[in-house]
Amino acid sequence: MFSDPLTIFTTMSNDFHQIMIVILISTAVIAIADFFWTRHHWYTELRMTKQEVKEELKQSQGDPDHPCAASLDCPRQGPPAHDHLGSPRHARHRKPDALCRCAALRS
């Protein structure tokens, strides 16, 4: 009925070590799974929808469906106003927005 206290302590110590090993291994498995799931979820949330891609393309390059989107006569699509040194090149030769072919088509 009664056991030696040293035997009880040794048995409890071994059981405690086994429980801790199981807890640590299961925690590591959950942490690794969570890391990969979070990374996957972050990348999928970072992606743009087709509509967002179209809107960004319109903002950066203009509306591709617009009649003069690729025209060099339009000041928005023409050569840059400044070269790399900052001197205004072609700025005097550009047509104002009111005289652009696409200004007449917009109205």
C-alpha cells in the first residue's frame, strides 16, 4: 500500500518529462503549421484582383480603350517634360490640353 518516496518521485519525474516532451513536440508542430499558413494567407491577400489590376493599369498608362491612348499628340502621352538634367525639353513644343485631339473626343 505504501511506496518508497524515492520511487514515487522518480516515477513522477519520468512522467513529467514524457508529458513535457509531448507538449513541446505538439507545440512545435502547431507553430510550424501556423507559420506556413500565415505566410500562405498573407501572399494570397497581397494579390490584386483582376479589377484592381485594370484600375492600376488605367492610372499608370491611361485608359487603353480611349481613342487616343497611344497618341503622341496628347500631352499626357507625349515625351517627358524634363530630361534627366531637369531642363525643360519639348515643353514649349507641346500642345496645350485644349488643342489635343483627345480633348475634342472627350467632350
